[in-house]
Amino acid sequence: MELDVRVARLGSRVLALLIDVVVQLGVALVLGAGLSLLVLALPTGAVDAALAGGFQVLFLVLVLVGYPVVMERLVGGRTVGKLAVGLRVVRADGGPVGVGQSLTRALVGVAVEWPGLVLPLLSWAASVTVMVTDPRGRRLGDLVAGTLVVHTRSAQVWRPLPPAAPALRAWAGTLDLSRVDDGLALAVRQYVDRLPQLAAPDRVRLGRELWAEVAAVTSPPPWTAPEWAYLAAVLDERRRRAAHRLGRTRAATATLWPELAPTPAAPPATPLRRAAPEPDPVRR
């Protein structure tokens, strides 16, 4: 269960588009130079108007359609602009985007969004309106292809866990946490971390779902308490055991290989003071 996903809005997507446009211009210059060399290598008169038109269409397809499709396929739903801004294209259900979906997004974008070969000004206004009004910030290409653009960098502040109640802490100490894997622990950690920002219906629903997953691999307590309190106690106990294992590993390492043990810091040097002069036995 992923709780820390933010959909990309108009500002971040426009910034990624501007970066991609610059990259596409560079790709166009390289392809244009290669195409010119190819034409010069052909015999004189071999390139007629039809062949030149075919080269132009191929050139536009490679730059406008091939670039996003190939990049999203090779870099996991990201182009250069999305990498720079921290965005990723995923399916509407959160899965990885496919080639067909990337191709659909690119074709719709070229036709009615950017550069918008069909009624550019009208299509641009329609695209911006759709992105602003859609609850998940999707553009026309996303709606047609069934995709979504999300942020890959979290904007949440990582806060310490709330302290667990003594009774819950003692109960958590008896649990077998071997089946609480890292993915489930991370989902619980994100839920507890974002608890103050969640509205009441979502907070209760997510808490119950996560607690059901945790209880399925541990055991429920014999009394009633809020779900977040159970989850915080399980996380606290899991962190305590991990710290204990780390301490034992370090102690064993120091015993077997003393040279690898961290050197204790030297005590601060005591500043030397000049001794007081001894009294002169002659002078009184």
C-alpha cells in the first residue's frame, strides 16, 4: 500500500516539458546533421520531392514520438525532463507504463497538445483546462492511455514516531515480527508519519487496513485501542530489535577484528597552568 504518492500538477509538468523540448531540439540537430550527410552521400538526383517529404515525416516522428516512447521504455516511465523534475509516468493503477500506453500518450500529445498539429491554440487551451480541472492532474494523453504522472520525490518531513503506551510496548515485545517485511513496515511508517494530515474517513480506513495486514502476520492484542497506537507500538519494537541486532553485530566485529572497531574519542586535553611560585624562605 503506497501512501506517499503525489500526482504531478501543471507547474511541474510544464517545467519537465520545457526541459524535454530543449533535449528534443538537440536530438533534432543531430538527426538533421545525419540526414544531411545521408542526402549528400546519395547520387545526384536520387532524392526527389516524395523522398524528401518521407524523410521529413520520419524526422518528425523520431523527434516528437520516438523520443518520449523510447525514453519512457528504457528509463522506467521517465524522460530527461521528468528525471530532472522528479516525475514518472505510471498506469492509472500504479503499475509500470507499457509501450502501447507511451505511444498513445505521445500521439495524442503531438496531435492535440504539444506541438498540437490540430488547431494549436484551441488544443493548448483545452489541454490546460483538462489538467487544471482533473482531480489527478492528468492531461488528454493520460486520459486516453489510462496513465498518470506522479512525483518520485517525497515532500513530507520525516518525523519521529509517537511514543508507545507502556502496556502496548510490553505486548509488542512478545510478538514475532519476522513476517513484518520492509514493504509493510514502510507503509505503516508513512501512515503514522502522515497521521496529522489525513482526514478522518481516510485516516480510519487506512489505519484499519494496515492494522489488518500487520495483525495477519503477528497477533492482535487482548484489549481495544486505536489502530495507530498498535501500529506505532509494532514499529517501535521493530526499530528496537533492529538497533539491538546492530549493537550485537558491532560488538562481535570488535571482538573478532579489533582494528575495525571505532576508535574511542580521546579525552579533551587539560590546559596546563603555571604553578604558583613557592614562598621565599628568606622573605617574610
